[in-house]
Amino acid sequence: MADDIRREITIQGSIQEVWRAVTEDLGAWLAADVEVEARVGRPISVRWPDGTTSRGLVEVVEPPRRFAFRWRWIADDVDGIRIGEPTRVQLVLHDAGEGRTLVAVTESEAPLPDRPLALSRCA
């Protein structure tokens, strides 16, 4: 069984500034080490502070409104190698007026056992 996780936040900054932040500086947004090029089909790799990684592919790039990728987490620790189910993350930006941008983040297809992990990482 899967569930969607949705968060919204309004950020001070133009839609172009926020677009650059989520596509060029995603690591600061996620508080993780991120390698990504905002082009469809390109890989995304995230190393989280706890040592797990998330890897996937960019699926949608529609500047400056929509950025989406599909990824899954991978842990290699004392319990061995564990791989999570793939989820899809979509960021949609809306002009909120007065130099602000509404960012809607949805993580879809998150299996219920992975929901706490996904919630902890959803911006």
C-alpha cells in the first residue's frame, strides 16, 4: 500500500530564485550532499547525514514551475545492504505575490513502512 506525502511552504524570493535553489542547490534544501543536473533522464544522488544514500533519475524539468524525480534509498551498514522502494518526488512552484513563492512538495508511491523516513526528508 502506498501513500502520498505532501508539504507546502511559502518562501521569500521570486519564483526564478526559488527555482535555482531547488534545481542548482538542492543539497542546501535537503541538508544533504546532492549531485544532480536538472535535465530529464539525468541521475540524482543524495548522501544523507546518517550515511544512507538515495539514487534515482530526473523525470520532469519545466522551468520555473515543476521539477520531479524518482529515487530510492540505499543503506549499507551493519545490517547489510538494504534498498527501499522507489518513490517519486515532485516540486511545484507557484508565484505567491509580493516577492514570495509557494513550494508544494509531494512524495508519491511511498510504501507505508517507509513513510516515517520519507516524512523526515520531505521539505
